[in-house]
Amino acid sequence: MNNIWIMTWYTLREAMARKVFISFLIISALVLIFMLVIFGSNTSIDIVAGMKNAKLNLPMEQIVSQLELLIISPLTGLCILLSIFASASFIPIMLEKGNIDILLSKPVSRDQLLLGKFFGGLLVVLLNIAFLVLGVWLIISIKFSFWNLSFLWTILLVTFTFAILYSLIVLISVITKGSTFGMMVAYLIYLILSPVLHLANNNIDMFTSSTVVKSVVKIFYYIIPQTSEVSGTITRNLALGNAVDSYQPIWISLIFLVLTMGIAISVFRKKDF
């Protein structure tokens, strides 16, 4: 376990050296500064009045929660896209001749090495997402004097969404020793396949009466990680303090993550370097 932590810390330092971590912090800081300027130029009464007109006189608690979610949803989506791009090269760089030779000469197993790289990538994203979400939460909470603790679920769920996609990037990177294909697959799932399958699964009866087509859609729906629902529907409900109808997307995605990392470790063990 200590070796995994060392590799995790090493990956974080690598991200800082390559300015990945710092770049994320700068972008998040600029967003928060922009929010401070916007909210500082309007009174709480003006903002609440505007939200009430748009939201049909919702209670203050719901107005604040909706405002937080309205601001953070596109930002966290952008963070996931940037995180995929920034983290895709962690494994290929590690597998380069010279780098992998040095690492394998250390008293660390291949399993620990790969898991350390995986958790290191997650730590980079977790710290940046936490900085952004906590910043948005503090600014809005102080402005309106209402502290919506449920909103902080966003940190864990967005990080989990990235973890699902990152596990696939790790697997493809171990197989191909490159970053491009893994990055493309992650984008394909997050931006197209998961949202489309979610929509198709919920509305399949409107499009077709074919049992075969319905079965195919169901199969792909349960095979492809349900990132659209994890980062969308479930995150929204928890952030607003609402009940979640089903945690099935989380469990399915977690199984996908564990299986993918298990295969990646198995392939990595058999690689010749």
C-alpha cells in the first residue's frame, strides 16, 4: 500500500512539473474571480428577484441550489474533458523506454505501479474539482447566507465519472502504449454513447417495436458505463437534496471500472519491457 501511495504522489508531482495541475488551478481561479466580480456587482436581492421571476417564486433554498447547479454543471463537464486530455499521456510516458526500465528496477510491483498511476491521475482531478466546487459553493453560500451541503456531493460524483473514463484510458494505453486512441474512446463514451444510450433506453418504445432492436439497446446500455446518468441525473438530484430514484448507474459503472482496471493490470503483468 505504501508503494501505491508513493507512485500516486510521484504522479501528482509529475502533473505539477508538466504544469497540468497548475493550469487547472489557474483556470478554476479565473472562473472564481469572475464569479466574485459578477456577484459583487449585484445585490443579493437583485439576483434572487431575477431567479424568482425565472423560476416561478421558488423558496430561497431551491433558488440557491438551482443557481449553484446552473453554474457548476458546464464547468465540471469542461473539467472532465480537460482532465481526459491532460491525463491521457500519464501511462504512455511511463511506458517509454528508459522510464519504464527505471521504474521496474525499483522495489515496486507492476500492480502497484499501475494503480499508483491511476490513483495519481484521480488525485490531480479530485484536488482541482474540489477547489472549483468549494469555491463556487463558498461564494454563493456567503452571498445568500444559505449553506447547501448537499451540493458538495458534486465533488465525489464528478471525480467518479472521470475515474470510470480514466480506467478505460489506462487499459488502452497499456495495450497501445499511446494516448490518442484511449482519449478518443473516452470522449466518444462521455459525449455521445452514454447520453444517446440513456435517451434510447428511456424512450425506446417511441422509436421501435422491434424486440431485437430493444434487446441490442439494452445490452449496450448495460455494457457502456453510464457516465451521463452519474454526472447528470444522480449528481443533480443529490446536489439539490432530492431523492435518487436508482443508484444502478453507479453500480454498473463501478463494475465496469473494476473490470477494466483488472484487465489493465493483467495485461501490464505480461508486457515485455
